[in-house]
Amino acid sequence: MRTIGFIDYYLDEWHAEHYPAWIEQASNGEMKVVCAYGKVDKIGGLTNAAWCEKKGIRLMASIEEIVAASDYLVVLSPDHPEYHEELAGLPLRSGKPTYVDKTFAPDRKTALTLFETARRHGTPLYSSSALRYAAEYAEADKQGIAVIGSLGPGTYDNYAIHQIEPIVALMGCEANRVMYIGNPASPALLIGFADGRQAEIRHFGWNCPFGMTVQYETGTAVTLKPESDYFGAFIRAMLAFFDSGVSPVDPAETIAIMTIMEYGRLAAQQPYVWMELPAAGKELGEAASGIK
């Protein structure tokens, strides 16, 4: 059996709750989450000790202990990406395959730093939204896309990743500008590409399912609703990454996604004004290209 260690801001959260069973099931018991670390206890929730006792997972007192005890590392904190640089510091220096949960980083600079740290220490690094693995999105024709209109639930800070990641997976990472077109009731962002292609994301509240309409240059439009088991597909991709040490997602895409998200927040301060994005690949250097 190969061992996985969890590193989290606090452990009583949805991803940490479900990933262990999914990992064990998808690997037929060959991989298992055996230890976990939480920086703080969740206010109003289970303490890290109580969570570990409930899950039958060993609580560790430090990230150093997690790294030493694990073959593979999962940095969680899905709703607090501002802690990813701190929580992932030692894992990314370990040389052990490390998955960093969505949202990968709070900004472009941190994303570049994480990939550069991993590159310098030869650590395979991977991050993705599970929505990338919805069969309905993954099997869509990428050729000739002119416009995408995407919608989904949640807040921009925590849930925009689930709309922007599939858009970048389908349209590429060459977005060059963004414009905020939403309001407090429904955050929305228009993403422009140098060749005239566009994508729009909009949040319609917690009861709105994910979905998108894809318009092609031919005039044909298709509506995609992710109803497949995308979390199952995502877990299988994570385990394949642990096996191979090769990220299934181009780091340049991850950096582009974080750039769009960061500049989208900045654009919200000046609605209906285009905000230029850093040129694709600028400052990237070896930060992404050296990561498997």
C-alpha cells in the first residue's frame, strides 16, 4: 500500500471529508490517506483531532511529519488558497508528487512561485478543478470555438475556478484581457482573446447548476451540462499523477487560470472597462516548463 498525507488549513471540510474513501475505492485499496495535518481547528466544526478520530486517520503535529510519513502529498485548504504557499512549502521541496487543491493560488505571483519552487526541487506538481474532468466538457470539440457562455453557483472567489478552468481547457491559455460585467447579485466576467474569441462566466446563486453553451465559428451551438461523475474522473487523474509523476494539466494553463481570476477581481473595481492581462508566458521562464 502506498501512503498519502493530507495537509489542510482545517480538516473538517468537504474535500477532506470525501477524498479518502474515493481514493481508496479508485485505487482498490492500493493507495490510502493515512495521516493528516491541520493548521487550525475549524470554528464551529470538528477539531482536527476529532476529525481524524472519526476518519481513522492519524493526526500529525507538523507538516514535516506528514512529508516524512507519506509517499504522496495532498495540500487541501480549498477555500483558503491564501495559505497554499505556506502549507505547500515543504511538500514542494520534498521531491514527492504533490497535488494542490483548487483554487491553486490567490494570484499569479504566488502561482509562479509555487511552480518555481517545485521545479527547483524536482517535485511533480499538479492542480485542477474537478469540473475539468466532466465528460461533457472533456469530450467537447475544441476546434473552432468562437464563444463560450458559462454559468454556475457560488461566489466568485471560491467557485469561479470551476467555470474558468473548463474554459481554458477548451479555448487555451492565450486570454489577453478581462472585463467585469456583473453586479453584487450576480458576479460575471467577460474574457477576451487576441483573436476575437470570447468567454463569459456568470454566477447565479447556490441553486444554479454548472453548464455552458459553446458556439463554433460555423454557427453551430451546443449546450453542455456536466452530469457525469467528474469527481470520480478527477480522483482517477490524481492517482495516475501519483503513479507517473507527470501532471495531466499543463502548468501554463494553471497559471493562466490564476491570472484570469486575479485580474477578474481587479476588474470588478472598474466594471465595463477592459483590463489587459500579462502576456502569456511572460515571467513564466522555467517555472512551468520544468515541471513534469
